[in-house]
Amino acid sequence: MARHECTVQVCRQGAWTPIPSAGLVPGDLVQLPLGLVPCDVALLTGRPLVDEASLTGESLPVTKTPVPGAPASAVLDVAAH
């Protein structure tokens, strides 16, 4: 069970639906809200500032970048990316 849970928008069967972050599964396409989001994702768009201190011990937040060449409508192959 997650230590922190929030509501995220997930696209399933072509429709955006709000669900608890604990309900995310591999392959979900999500819109991340501002703030703390407990998930591991491949970015299609955006450049968020991420605090990875609890995972890596990094003392400062890091800027993340989207998957190179991925259009916003892309469906990524989890094995390949």
C-alpha cells in the first residue's frame, strides 16, 4: 500500500477518469496534478521538477525530460522504454 495517495486523471478505454494513484497499472496514460504524485512514469510532455530524495538520496530536486521524439498521443512500449 502506498504511503501517500492522490487522485490522478487516467485515460482508459478512450475516456479520462479520476482514480486513486494506488490504482495505477503499467501502461496507464495519466495527467499528473501539481504536487506530490507517488508513481513511476515515462513523460510524453512537460519538464517537471522532481524530488527523488526518498529514492536516491539526492538532496536537490531534478528536472525530468520527456521520452525523446514521443508525441503527446504516443503509446509507449514498456519493454522498449
